[in-house]
Amino acid sequence: MTASAPRSIDQYLSQLRAQLAGEDAALIQDALYDAEEYLRAEVAAHSDKSEADVLELIASTYGDPEEVATAYRDTEAKVKAALKTPARVSAVTNGKGSVRRFFDVFLDPRAYTSVFFMLLSLATGIIYFTFAVTGLSLSAGLAVLIIGVPFFLAFIGLSRVVSLAEGRLLEAMTGERMPRRPVHPGPPASFWSRMGNMLKDWRTWTTLAYFMLMLPLGIVYFTTAVVGLTVSLSLIFAPAAEIAHRLGWLGDHFWGNGDFHFSGVDFAPTWLGTTWALPLWVLSGVVLLAGFMHLARALGKLHAAFAKSLLVAG
């Protein structure tokens, strides 16, 4: 059954949301922002006409909610196809298939960007945590003064800008679809009305919660990345250290008498400390590195989903 033509901007947005039901929340947020921005600008430009008349006037140019929803779906499909990571070579179905899939992670750009995100998360976590705590503290401290309310509004507005930037970073790093537009502030309203709307909006508080949670998460991500890279790369480059020792570039506190000890560590069994075991160390390092990159890619996807649940309008 075809919905009746919308007679107001709110009806148009409601119908557009219904047409986009089931689509990605970030896509819906972008579509609603674009539609509301355009419609309110047109209504303001035709102040001599009612909303219903303006909507009827622009129906042929912007499109009805069903047409707009279809256009957004088509555009999203084309963008996903253009940005899709090239398909990896299909693994054979014999016993080597699972092994090949395991090491295919080295060909996935998302694995490398996820590792970079984990290393970067400590710095961003510190920045976000400091921003949220400082903003909330100053807002509470200035609440008794006349400047307190405008300061809080500016802080919340800035936090939404920062969350939008965080979403764009996450999309670049993990490939998870995030909003390109903020949530539209809606029709012009009084200062106190807008203040009340911000306080009642759950995204105000979930965004601040995300900023504060990024510090402990950043510590975990950064530590995991550093340990994973250090251990695996140390094993991989063990032969290089052996060659450097043979050439006299490393002191005997690393190697001695053809065996390697690494600050006095005793190996059990002892043959693991001989140069004959170096190929096994390299193989172990490669396997550990591949496993770590799988973990990084999975953590990136999980974090992007977590961020979307807190930063994107439902």
C-alpha cells in the first residue's frame, strides 16, 4: 500500500525512516540529515507558502521518501562495491585450504589498518578521556554561573563533532560503515528547549561514555599490539641477530658459544637454544604474527560495532 504524500517535514522524515528500515544505522542517519537539511532550507526559502505546499512543489526535484530511499540504497551498494577489499584467492578444498586461509591475512589491508588503529588507540584514548572529564568537570563547576549553560552546550556540540571524526577514522581503519553526517538539530528552537533536548538525548551520554571508555580500551589495544608485534617479530628476525653476532655486531651477552641466551634465559629443551633451531623460531614467529593480525582484525570489527552502538543514532 502506497503511503499518502507527506504534508509536513516530520511526516516526510518519518516515511523516509520507514522506507529505510533494516538498512545500516549510519546510512539512515546520513539520509535523514540530508533530507531534513534540504527540506528546511526550501521551506525557509518559500516563507510565503506552507510546508505542505513546499513539499508538493519540490516533490518532482528531490523525490518522495520511497524514491530517496531507493537512491540511497543504490548509491551505498555502488560505494561498497568500489571500496571492497579485493577478493583473496580462494583456498583449495584439500587439507591445505585452512592453512592458506590462515596466512591470507597478510594480503588483507584491513588487518594492517586494524593494527595501526590498536597502536593509535592509546593516544586517542588519552585525548578523548581528558576531553570528556575536563568538559564535564568545567560544566559542573560553571553551572552556578551564567556562563555554565552556554559552555555545556558548546561542549556537547563539540563532542558530537569529535564523535563524527572518530567514526570517520574507524571507517577508514576497519571498513565499518559510519555516518558522514551528524544528526540534524531539527527546527529552530529556543535556547532552553535545545538545552533540554540535549539533556534528554541518550546519544549525549553514550558519546561521553564512549570517550571515557576509550582510555582503558586504548591501553588494552596498545598493549596487545606491542606485545604481539614484539614477540612475533623478535622470533622472525632471530636469524638476523645470529648473523649480526657472527659478524661481531652483537656482544656475547646475546650469544655465546654458538647458542643464544637472551639475557640468560635457559631453554628447555636445550636444543631450542641452538642455532639449528632458528628456522623453527622463524616459523613460530610467522605463525604468531598471522594469528595476531587475525586478532587485530577481529578486534577492529568488534570495536567498530561497539562504537556504532554508542555514537550513531538508532
